Amino acid sequence: MTTTHAQHWPVIGHEWAVEHLDRAIRHGRMRHALLITGASQIGKTALARALAMALNCTGDAPPCGQCRSCTLIAKDGHPDVAWVEADREGGTLKIDQVRDLQQTLALRPYEARYRVAILLRFHEANPAAANALLKTLEEPSPDAVLILTADSADHLLPTIVSRCQPLHLRPLPVDTVRDALERRWDAPPDQAQTLAQLSGGRIGWAIEALENPEALEQRGAALDMLEMALHGNRRARFALVESLSADKQTLLPLLETWQGFWRDMLLIAGGSRAPITNHDRAATLGDLAHETGIDAAQQALQATRRTLDLLGKNANTRLALEVLLLDYPVL
């Protein structure tokens, strides 16, 4: 980083965003609402939590990580920091949750400098909830800060996006992820390198895969499922849609894994020397790239991105998946 102030932030990578926010706080130019976007597990929640700590830190170098405010926020237990996210069972953030939050934000902070509301995965908000939040964004309280996270600003109402300061987080370099796994999580060098490459620059995924081997197993299962679908007929693909559409929470990470697979295939089919993410599937990718060609790989990648976008807008899951698998090449 270019200054010493932001080195205290408990965020891996994304130095430009940390520097920007740190400077805004120090110079009293903090916006009342921010929108942090980026791929799943790329570090949006970590940045939001660190910002809440920096805003309310009572130490000498915010966020100090040691004061009462910092330690409570780090444990998601501060009375003036509200966390709002979609119900895991329903998969949608509802209007009642926004109304409850509005009542909380109308009160003065209990002990902190600011009341901070962190609304996770706001692309999962239903239209009523999104419209309800507009009132708060249009008439902000002077001692409240709202932090929204979403996969993409394209999934949100333009009126919400226009009232927030945007911060788009990009994938981290492989070296940054690898070094963090080795230094902070004591990962063996070989394992850290493998997970960093597989992560696609998503530090959250790499940490989860290190601490929970099931994440790697789920990735492998997702890729196996994709290869089976490519070799399957229409009936087999529709049967796969039936099983996948039952659980939207696991569907989005699966589609992001598929998106990385098609990106790799496009690189290989196009003769690019850029490193691929799924290097352990290089042989399969090479064979498929040779069989399908660059046009089919590009069409499949675009179809996967389009489906992720549609699901972020609460489109019909089953229909979106059916269209996706019909767009995929048949091997």
C-alpha cells in the first residue's frame, strides 16, 4: 500500500478500495451509502466489516482491531452494526427485513459514532424490499452508513445504484492469495499454490477450501456434473435441471464454477497463454476445446454469465437452467 494508514485494515488485497475508504474517513468525506460488488467470496463482506470497524474505532489507527468497538464488530456482535441478508430457506431478502432495519436506523447510535447497516447479497432482495430501501437512501440519517454488497450492480434498481458510492472488487492475483494462505493460515506451500490457482482470485473460496475440504469436493462434483451434461442428451439435461433447481443456494456457486470452466476452455481454444483456473482439468479442457471450438466455448460462457445474471434478478430458476443447458454444446 502507498500509505501506512490503511495497513491496519483486516482485508486481503483490494488495496485501492481500502486506500480510498481510509482516505475518505480521515478527511471526513465518507458517503452515507456504498455498494460493494464483485464475484462470490471475493472479499466483499470482509471489506464491509472492516469499514464498519474503521468508522467506529476508538483507537489511534482505525481500525485498530483492539478497542471494544473493533472487537465487537469483528465478532458481528456490535449493537450499532446491523447485518441483513436473505433468508437461507427462502433465498430472498424481504420487505419486512428492510422495514425493521429502517426503524433501527431511525434511532441514534447506542454507543458508536455511526449506526452501520450491512445488507449482504442485496441482489437477492425482492422488488418490494428494494423499493423500500430507496426511502432510506433518499433521506439518510447523518449518523448512519449503509453498505450494500451484490454480485453485480446490474442486478439492482438503477435508482439504488445511483444513490450509492460504487466499489467493484476484482479477482486477486494468484500470488496474493497464495501468500495469504501460507502466512495467515499456515497452509503448506504446495496446497496454498493449488488453492490459489483454483480460487480464481476469490480469497474467501480459497480459505473455505483450506478449512473445509468439502469445498474442493463440491467443485469437483460440479465439474463432473458439467462434463456429464455435455455428453448427455436432452432428457438427461432436463433431469439435471430438476435436481439443480431445488437448491438455489448451492446453484450459484456451481454456476460460477462452470463459468470458470468455460473461460478456461475459451482461453485454450483461442490459443491464449494466460493461465487457466482449472489447471487440474487441463487435459479434459484441451480435448473439449479441440472438439467444440472457440465459437461454442464463447457461446457457452456467455450463456452461463447470462444465467447468473438472470438468477440474480430472481428469474424462474428452472426455466433459466433449461435454456442454459440447451445452449451448451452436445459432445
